[in-house]
Amino acid sequence: MIAAPALLVLAIMAPATGVVLAFAFGGRAAEWIAIATTVAGAAIAAGIAATLWSTGLPLRYVIGDWAPPLGIALRADGLSAIMLLTSAVVMGAVVLFARETFAQRPGAPETRTPLIFWTMLMGVWAGLNAVWLAGDLFTLYVALELLTFSAVPLVSLEGKPETLVAALRYMLFALVGSVLYLLGCALLYGGYGTLDLELLAHAVRAEPVTVLAAALMTAGLAAKTALFPLHLWLPPAHAGAPAAASALLSALVVKGSFILIVRLWFDALPGVAGAGAATLLAAMGAAAIICGSIVALRQARLKLMIAYSTVAQIGYLFFLFPLAGAAGHWSRIAWTGGMMQLVAHAVAKAAMFLAAGLIGEALGHDRIAGFAGLGRALPVVMLAFGLAGMSLMGLPPSGGFVAKAMLLTASVGEGQWWWAVVILIGGLLAAGYTFRVLAPALAGGPVPLVAPIPRSRQAIVLGLAVCALLLGLVPLRPSQLLEVGRPVAMAVSR
């Protein structure tokens, strides 16, 4: 029987091994290797979550028996468990969805695109799991680079000039963000002699070098997260990417760098960034909600509309910093609400992008003006799109409703009512761009389709949308699982 801490290593090694096996056996085997990896990864994630739930204690694994600061430790807390499960659900749906597009046809010559897709998909998963589990800032950097360099090829799979430009723009933003992050790491290591999250939390002081390091690292990670106004790479990357790649990018990849900001602010450097810095991040999030939603309303193409919606929905996550940074009950409500927003957005946005992919295949385009009658031609797909849109709007019963209700409650309870106003306005704007798609689709007779859409692929999209809806059954109170391993320093203002 595998010891529970060893599951942390397996969570990273399973998809990493899949990458190696895919290169070794070629594109015809890569699809099945990815499917097997998905099953193994889901079982490992469930095992880690079950262990944390039953024991109420975080898991820790010291690699090579060399304890930090000399060695590297992996650590799983409640947040790690939630993100591992979310990654497993979204990855499983994407793998099943992508089989139709990236399968090697029997008897046909082997092509390069399927091998690249399946290999990079497993590379993305390995990078994500390493982000969720790494226990020091440098290992987190390595994990984030693995994630970035696996995601960039997915953006440019079609090889068109516009997709290559979008991929290069993405890489440029990511590299600038990496440089800023590394500069901050160097400053922290020079000042404290360690980059381990737990050791730093006990050693850091709110001195100029620490504040500078935090500012550099946060700015770099905000660029990778596509926080407004550093979001310029994200919409073009979505526009030409395959639907499966867009789903991964929006649902999971941008969340990796956001989780690093959370680890930095709450785990490694608690109390270093003051209330002013937290308010600045939340203000950028508020601007993202308003501006991203307005631009989404003006888009003519469905994928671009969903991409700008991602810019807007990311903004809600940054309300976590001023609302969860203080001690007390409202802080715990905000913490749970912020993480619920992250999970609800992941599954809802994955459903939306996969739905957009099916619509594009069925119609031969994704121009919203040509959607008249689509609801009769693809009722399951449009139902899935509508359910996912409910979560983005924050309508009950959905995960988005629970998340936004908790953030609203925390903002009013802490006396920061202005964030509540932005949340309400954002919900109305989300309703605007969602109904802008649904209104023409539900009018008129069935539109002629240029390609049939298998029911199995429609069921996958609907399954993700239903997951976003079922998250609304989560009680409106602090999550016990999310509290596992939460550092005391998170709720203490230095």
C-alpha cells in the first residue's frame, strides 16, 4: 500500500511519466497514454483529498530525506487538495473531448499535431500539480515555467501566422513575469537564506528589501495571470487556439500563477504587504470586472467574448486580498468564497470554451450574429452554455452564486461595501454578454449545420456545466477542507 505522503510525488510523476512515454511510443500511443494518465491522476488527487479530509492535517513529503532549507519538501493543504481535484475534473473532460480532434486515424500517416497536443497536455498537468504541491518559492518557479512552456505550444497548434504571433506575445509576457519573479526570489534568498514557504513565514520582516521583493514577484505573477491591465496576451491566445487548449488556459493555467500570489502573500510573506497594496490589487480586479465585461459585450466572435469574460472573472479572485487578510469570521468567509470563485470559474469557463468549439465545428464559424436558430440545432450545447453562464452571473443555484454571495457577505461584514457594488455590477454585465449569445440562438428555426456533432462530446460539455451548477450545493459557510493546513499567519496581521 502506498503511504499517503508518497501520493504527493506520484501526483507530479504520473503526468510527467506520461510525457516521457508519449515521446517514446509516438503519437499513436500518446492518446491512450493520456487517458491512462487521467485515470491515475484522478485517483491520486482523490486519495490526497480523502486523506486530508479524514485526518484534518496537511501532508508533507521531504524529497531525499534532506529537509529544508537544504532540501525540497512537497506539501498538500486544503487548497492543494481542492486544486488537484479541480484539475483532475477539467483535465478528464478535456481529454475525452479532444479525442475526436486529436486522434491518430487508423491506417493514416502519423502526424505531428496529435503527439504535440497530448504531450503538452500532460506537461501542463505535471506543471499544475507541481504548483499546487511545491513548498518553496524556487520549486514553484520551476513548476510555473514547466506550465508556461507546455501551454504556449497549445496556443499555436494550428500553425497560422496569427496564432504564432499570439503564442509569442504570451511567451513574452510570461518571460517578463518570470524575470521579475526571479529577481524577487534572489532578494529574499539574499536577505533570509531560504525560499521555503514555512521558514520564510517565521523569518520575514516588513523591511524595504522584502517589500520590494514582494512587489516584483506580485507584478510578474499578475502578468502571467492576465490581471487587468496586464491581460493583453490572453484574448489573442484564445482566439486562434483549439477549444480544448482554450479550456485549459482559462480554467487552469492562469490559476497557477494566481495560486502563487496567494502562497506568496499568505504563506511566505504574511503581513509584509500592507492594506494599501491589497486594496490596489483588488482595485485592479474591479477594473478587470468592469472593463473586461464591457469589452466582452462588444465582441462579434464567441471565443473572443468568452476570453474577455475570463479577464473579467479573474478580477473577482483579487478581492480575496483585502477581504481575507484580516483575522476573524469574515476573513474565513472571504477565503472560502474566493476559492469557490476559482473552482466555479474553472469548470464553467471550461464548459463555455468547449461549447464554443462545438458551435464553431457545427457552423463553420463563431460569429454571434449567425447564431439564429442554434438552440434548436444544438439544444444540449446551448443548455450547457446557459448553465455555465448562470454561474458567471452568480445566479442560484450555481457555484458562482455561492462564491459571489460569500464575497458580498464578507465585503459588507468587513465594512468594505464598495467591492460588493462591483460584484453586483459585474453580475449584471455577465448577464448581458451571456444573453447576447442565448437570445439569437433561441430565436427562429434550426440553423443548417456544416458538420454533425457527436452526442458524446455534447454530453461532456453538459457534464462540466452541471458540475458548475452542483457547486451551488456547497453551504454558505467556511469550508473545513480549505481550512486544513491554513497557516495561522494568514489570519494574523503583522
